[in-house]
Amino acid sequence: MRARAVGILFNPHGEVLLMRRRKEGRVYATLPGGGIEPGETPAEACAREMLEEVNLVVEPLREVLTLENLGNREHYFLTRLVSGEMRLGDGPEGVRHSDENWYSPEWVALERLEDVNLVPADLRRLLPALLETE
């Protein structure tokens, strides 16, 4: 089983940061995150992945969920923005970005989550509750 760390970031307008994807003809959205490297804590991986994927320095505040998803153990962290300008980062996503395999970070209002093919789908219920506790 692969371990992953995922960041949950809300902006002051109550929108959540998602990574829109098109891969193998499928369009969907995820929260930014990726694999935990050897010697890295899940929180450290979360911060690194957010910088690599969406060019933002974040502070992981607390782990709010651990999920088994598609053979991965995923650690979800509520995060706070420290600095940066949101854009596709310079990590592997920026390098692999192409017409067939694209990545597009965007802020999505919680009311629009039903319109987004968010994976895993259970996050649609979790995210509004997390915004209330922030």
C-alpha cells in the first residue's frame, strides 16, 4: 500500500483548492497531494506536495482524515496559506502537463462541488464540515 499526503486549503471566500485533471480521456478533480517520500512525515509531504503542485507554501494544521483509496493510504490535512501565488507548480505535474494529461488548479465554491467529478466522492460531505471548523 502506498502512503499519500493531501492538503485541504480554503480561501477567505469559502472556496476549496482543487486540482482539475484530464487523464486518459477522463475529467475529474482531486485535492492536491501525492506520495510520501522515505524519511518524510505525512505533514511534511503535504507541505511539499502543495508547493510542487500549486506553488503555495502552506502550514499543515491538523490531520482530519485517513482514507484507504485505490490501494493508497491517504492522510488529509487541513492547511493554512503562508505564501505564494496559486498556479500549476514546478513539480512533476508541471513537467508532465500536456493536452492529453493536464492539470489545472482552481478555487471551487463548496456549493459547486456537486458539479465537479470530485474523487474520492466522499469528500463532498467532508469539506463543508471542515470549513465550519476552520
